[in-house]
Amino acid sequence: MISALKDQLRKGKKSFKKNIERFQYQLKQFVGQQNSELLDFDPQTLPLLDRASYSFSEVQKQIPAYGDLPYDLEEKLNFFREFGYVVLENCLPQESIDGVWNEIEYLTEHHEQYDIDGLAHRFNDQKETPIRLIPKEKLKGVGTRFIDYHDASIPAKKLITHAHLAPFLQASLHPKVTVFQSLIFKYSSQQDIHQDFPWVTTKIPSHLAAAWISMEDVHVDAGPLFYYPKSHRMPKFDFGKTGILYDHDKSLFSLDDFSTFLTKTCAQHGLEKKVLLIKKGDVLIWHGALAHGGMPINDIQKTRKSFVVHYSSVEGQPTHRRTTEKETNPDQYNGITIYSNPILAHQKDLFK
């Protein structure tokens, strides 16, 4: 009882202190004492596509040679540059997608054998947990995701670095791309509106792009992804003390504050909410600053199987996100670097 009371008092004191800091910070903003340069990406390190000097012909000279693509690269890059997202239709082979999903089904049924990380709704305080410790019914449920599954699967690595996908990533982000993180979902995330860069943090915050690989046709009642075209150009949110990046312990403003800001700012700029309904094999690429989220699931019988991948550059992410130690010879797939997870080295490439 006394211990619980002390804990409550400690939390109350911490909350009071943060409220005081928030007030002081907002007062400094009001009188113009904050450094506005900290509230945007460094213009000197912007990705190729975001630079004012962008030229498709110049970009072509920098990226590796590529073969025939099922889309017009220049046209798609121009669309992405303006709207902050683009759909590459029929980009990936369906048999490869089915192969990876079959691995996920097998993994779920035999989860007690694997240390691959997962996250399940209302389990272990929403912390990343080895899937062998997550009950099977939770792994099969809404709100679950498999984290960095590509570490354990060569077919998954080949899918997320496919020859149809790599040239677009290299041209829009950086000639030397690396896989930062991956997530596999069976159901909609149902996430509130957000941008990725504040917490999917790389050494260069602007060096971030994401792919949403559709592993089945998306149904409108399955909680499809929503997004706001052109929102990647909006002013950035100030988390207080940590600038445009979020830190749970240091930031003065919360993720709820962030969501409120995004909704309000999108409305102020007249940006319209769009819902994504794409087909199996299509890939959505979005800018690290695009405002997006997951719609509610209207029919719990409807799944929304998807493979979400965050990419950075070798410069922006020179190591695996779980370590600061550089890897001597990281894997290369179609010119994209994939680092090995040093914590789960025994789980690398289990599926071939």
C-alpha cells in the first residue's frame, strides 16, 4: 500500500514538473526565443527527390543500372515528389507474396520454437516480445505484428528488395539504400493519424521512406490505410526539447498532442483524407513525413495482410538498428543493404 502510494506521488511529481516545463517552453515560443531551424529537416542532407535541384536525368546517373520496370520511373517519381506517396501497381510477383505468407502461417502454428520478435495487443505492456512467449490466440488476433521478420527469411529479404522495387527506392531516397525495419500484419493496425520520422528515427531523419506491400486485395471493411496527399510538406510538430523527433522520457508533448496537431494542420492546409484500396502485388511507397494511419475494422472477418518496410540510407543508418557496431560484410540484395540482427543471430535465414 505504501509502495503504491509512493509510486503515485512520484508519477504526480513527474507530471507536475513536465507541465511546468511545457508552460515555460510555450512561453519562450510566444516571445520568439525558440530556434525554428530545429523544426525541419536539414536542407543539406535531404534525399535526392526532396531537393530543389532534383533532376531525373541527374538521378539516373547516380543510381545503379536497372532493367525493365512495370511502371514509368520518371512519372512515378514526379508523382511521389508532389504528393508524398505513390502506388506501384502489380509490382511484385504474387507467388513470392504467397510464399512469405505461408512462412508466417507456419511460424504462427509453431511459434514456441522461435525467438523472432512480435507485438500483441494488450500483452506484455505492448512491448516487443519473442513470439515463443506470446500465446497462439494472441498471435492470430487483431493488433499483432511480426517485427523484422525479414531477418529470419531469405524469401522475405528478396521480396522487400525486389528488382522492381529497388530502383524507385534508390532514385527517391538514396543510391545506397538499407532496410531499417519491417512489420507484418494480418489485420489493420487501426493506428491514429501519425508520421513515421519522429520515432522511426535514423541518424538523418529525412532519410526515411516506407513501403506497404499488399499481400491480398484490400477490402474497404478491413480497416484500409488512410493518408493525406501533400502532407509531407506541412510544418513539422514541435515535441518540445527534442524538436521534431519524439523521445518518451524527454519530449514535453505527447503522441496524442501530435495526432491533434496533424489533424488540425491537414485541415488548415485543405488536405483531403484518402483511403487506400489496392490489389495483391501492388506496393504503396510513402514519404517519411506523410500523415497516415489505419481505418477501423468494420468486419472482423476481413483480414488486411500486409508487409510494411521502412528504408533508410547507409549514411542515415550505418548499422542494424539494434546495435551501434558496424557490420563488416552486410547482405546485399539488388543493391540494397540488409544488416544482420546481432541479438537474434541464431534466427538468421531460417527460411530459405
